[in-house]
Amino acid sequence: MAHAATNRRSRKDERLEARLTPKQKNLIARAAALRGSSVTEFVVASAQQAASETIKNFELLTLHDSARVAFVKALLNPPAPNAAARSAARRYKKEMAR
């Protein structure tokens, strides 16, 4: 019974279409053959991997060297709020109290 439920949840109902040049199609078909998969399996797996990496790159903050040091220092020793920050905090509190 659990197997039937799993199959219903992972049913592939959506389609994705793309127009390719013959050169692109041949390249993709060759790569799929080298992996031992169909063109469809290759394209779906490749697109899914690219989508996951793109999302990760946009959602993950990566800091290097001096930027990382400045970020950690700001977290550990935040500057006192200036007039604009205090005003924004008052507006926020007033708006959230409604």
C-alpha cells in the first residue's frame, strides 16, 4: 500500500519543452549516452541540479577574507543605532501595535 501512495505522489504530470539547435541536441544526446541515460533523464537531472545550485547561490551568503572579518566584528560589536535607525524602530513598533 505504501508503494502505491509513493507512486501517486511522485507521478510526473508536468511537461517541459525546449527548442534546440541540432548541435545542442547532438551534444545533449551524446552526454546522455555517455551516462547511460535517456535524453529526457539527462536533461531533467541536469536542469534539476542547475536549479538547486542557482537557488543555493542566491540564498547562501558567502563572505571571504576581510568581508567575513568585518561581518563578524559588526555582529559582535554592533554600532549604536543612529537617529534614522531609532526612528525606523519607533515606526515599526507603532505599526506592529495596530
